[in-house]
Amino acid sequence: MSYIELKNGSMAARITTLGAELVSLKKNGREYLWQADPKYWNGRSPLLFPNCGSFWNGVYRYNGQTYSLQKHGFARQMEFSVVNQSETEVTLGIRSTDETLKSYPFPFFLFVTYRLGESDLKVEWFVRNEGDNEMFYAIGAHPAFYLPDFDPAQPVRGYFSFATNKPVEYLIPTEKGCVDDLHPQTLQLDDQGMMPITASTFDIDTYVIESADISRCTLLSAERVPFLAVDFHMPVLSLWSPTAQHPDCPFVAIEPWNGSCDTVGFTGELSERRHINSLAPGAHALTAYTITIF
């Protein structure tokens, strides 16, 4: 495992080759990315591939066989190689191995590119099907960010706003990390169209938001000052913080997913999962999101 440092003016990012994970994002010396205090959560920004979230009972079915695959997949635990690098950009890559083919029977290439701007960081995922059969996959991000000027004694710790004029609907994980799709709910926003962040906001654990109509999620301070934003074009946006177990938790995760966890009781084929992606043999797909610091 090694680390790559990117710099662009007042911006700095640090990436590790283990999991191609972003482990630091700073502007003017201030850290914005959660720094993995194990008291709360020992992750920072893991890459989710080839699945986002959990399979029902930890298994899925493909081509007449049943496979076991852990929550959020295996890419976050693999060592990536540096493909190319400059002062402001790096591309890292992995390919399928004999070991990955045991739990995920699709040959693939996966490249992750980090491109640092003067006030933002763009992250691109390039997935290529190297096999002879149609490939099914999901891919997602799990970055966690410090709440600005966090004060656990304050009733409101910050706000989320969403770049949409439509109601924001979400599902709740209710059993084995899987969502109840029979009872979608609508976010209750305040009179300024924002979602307050309090000690009890995440008592439900995770908001699995149907985000086809959302292009940006902004994190604001308790005074409603924009702090950072995540821009994306993906079908699912998950919001999470472990405040149910740790009421004084000082971070929130803003997770754009090109995929989804299973629904409760799902026993269909891999190809029938919610928001599953497919690639023909030899085909590739490019997905991206951007973190902007205000």
C-alpha cells in the first residue's frame, strides 16, 4: 500500500492504493474528509464495487448458481496499481483475479481517476467487461465529511439541500441491510426546502433516496452557509451517520450510488436487482461525481 498526493493551489487530496480510496481532502489546510476515528467509523471514502449495499441473506443468483458476496463488494480491499499520475491527477486500476471470479464470475477492468481542481475533486469510474457474457454490476461512493463547526449541544447541527424541485422520496433499510420498497417515504423538509441534521435524524440508519431527479446534495452549516456539495447523475443517493449508536458523531456520509442494495426478501436473479447495470462483452461505462468545497 502506498499514498498519492495531489495538489492544486489551496486544494490537496491524498489517495491510497488500497481500495483506491480517498483518505484526505483539504482546502487552505482544513480537512473536510472524515479521518476514520474507530470510535465512530474506521472508513473514510471506500469504493463500492461490484455491489452497493447488501444482498438478501448475503447471496445472489446468476446463471443457475448461487454466489456469496459481502456488503459493498471487494474492490475496497484490493490493491490498485497506479496507471498514470501528475501533480493534479491520478488513475488507478485493478482487474479481476482468480479469487474475485469465485464470488463474482465476470472478468473486468476497473479504473478510478481523481482529478483535483482549484475548488473541487472529480472522481471517475471506468468499468470494462473483459468476459464473453453480459456483465452485471453496481458501483458507488461512500465519502464521509465533517459537519462544519460541529457542536453536539446544538439541536440542529447542519442541513442538507437537494438540487431538485420534486419531492424527495426514500427507502429505509429494515432487515439484513435491505430496503422495504413497499413503503416509500417522502423527506419532510423545512420551510426553506432543507433537511435539518440533528442527533435523531439518522435513527432510521440510512436514507436510500431515489435520486434520478437530484443532481446535487449540499451540506450546509447550522447557520445555512454552504460548506460542500456532491454533484452526480446516479439513481441512488444514500445519506448515513451512526448517530443512533453515537449521538455525538461529528460526520455525515453523502453516497452517490450507481446501483442499490436488495429489497427485503429478494430472491430474483442478479440481472433483476434494483438499479443494476449491464455491459455487453467488450463494452465499458464511465460514471463520475464531484466534490466541491465552498
